[in-house]
Amino acid sequence: MIDERAQIGLIGGSGLYELGLLEGVCSVTLHTPYGAHSDGLCLGTIEGVSVAFLPRHGLGHRIPPHEVPYRANLWAMHALGVRRAVTVSAMGGTRTEYRVGDTCVPDQIIDWTRTRRNTFFDGPHVVHTPFEEPFCPVLREALRNGALDIGLQCHDGATVAVFDGPRFSTRAESRLFRDVLKADLLSMTAMPEAILARELGICYATIAVVSDLDAFGSEPVSHAEVSAVMARTLPAVADAVARAVPNIDAATRCPACRPPEGSPFRED
């Protein structure tokens, strides 16, 4: 039996925790059917709202994107009572109007990953999950309003192409994502987070930071560049999240994010 409960889940980098975004923090470690979750899971509050925070790459950013224990992470969130999850992610931008440091709340996903366990339904119980709207529209609005409230440049709506990493794209791949697949943002982590959240009935949305311009910038993308952009931008993004969280209704069920028919996680 788990005594600790949280209304909202927050998944991002350990930098969010270091900014003091949460109050009354206590560490939590859960056992899941999918092994260990990323280390650093903790409970706290934001403006009086109970929040479970998890750095997806672990403390100190030690877990590469293709090794993140996505199923264990989302299972742990669900076990703590989370039914609304907001995430913060660095993403490469392909649109000409994007500038490094801009934010965006995407609304669509193209899953280009190849090596990840992307479902809780491995059989023999077979469930096919509708996923036409991968990001929760209610959470998207809350995150966007939070960003606009503090004057952040925040683009509304974008298609995210997700690939395994940890390497960056070749120039040919970047052109494919932009010109053929019409992707606006490039991510290494949005999948399978988003679909696992949907299978569990957790509303899910992301505020993305445009950390680089992928192969379309004047210089090759580097991890150092991405880290520097996130370090500069994260305090403002944390402020936006802090403004959004109190405005999220954690009790009302969102029709767009319900688990599918036949799911054991359906709560109706």
C-alpha cells in the first residue's frame, strides 16, 4: 500500500528540482513491475498543490534517452495517484520562425523510435489504444498560459518527431523530418512517455524549449550547446510551470485522455 499521493506529475531535468520549484520535498522510491524508475523521484508541493517530480534522466543526467526506464517511470507516477503529468523537454527546432530559447506546446507526434518498449499491453490481454490526440488539450492550454503570463515566446501547436538518440540527426535525416514528415520539433524522449501515459489514463503535455536548430543552424549541434540553452531558459520555464500547476484541475477526468475500452486502467 502506498501512503504518498500526488495530484500532478512533473517530469523534466534535475535542474527543475535544483531551482527550488517544489516545497516540502521528500524522496520516494517505488518498486514497479518494470524494474527501477529513474532515481530522484520525490514529492513536494507547488503553490499548495501536491506534485510528484521525476528527472527522467536521473539525478545528474546520467541516463541516456534510449535507456530511460519509461515504463517504470510512468508506472511509478500512476502508483502515486498522478492523473495529470506535465513535462519539460529540450527539443530541436526546424521552423524558420523558431529561435533558440523559444518555448512551444506541441500537439502532435511522429514516433520514429525503433528500440523502445512502448506499451504496457504485452499480452495475453490485447488492447489497442486510440492516440489521434497525443497531448492533452487541457494541459496544453495551462502550460501555454503559464508561459505567456511571464512573457515567454510560446508557440501554440507543433508536430514532434521522436527518434532514439543519443546521437543527433544527420543532415539528410533532418531534411526528412522537416520536408517530408513536416515535423516542427525533434525529440529523443517524448515517446514512449506520451503513449504510456495515455494507456494509464494520465493526461500528458509538454512545454518544449527550442534548444537548437538541428542541422539547420550555423554550427553543428552539440550537447554543450543544448545544456547551455537549457541552463539559461530553465528558470523562466520553471516559473511558467509554477503558474500553470495551480490552474490544473486534477480531479476532473479528461475525455480526450481516457484509457481505451478494455483497459484495466480505465476508471469508470
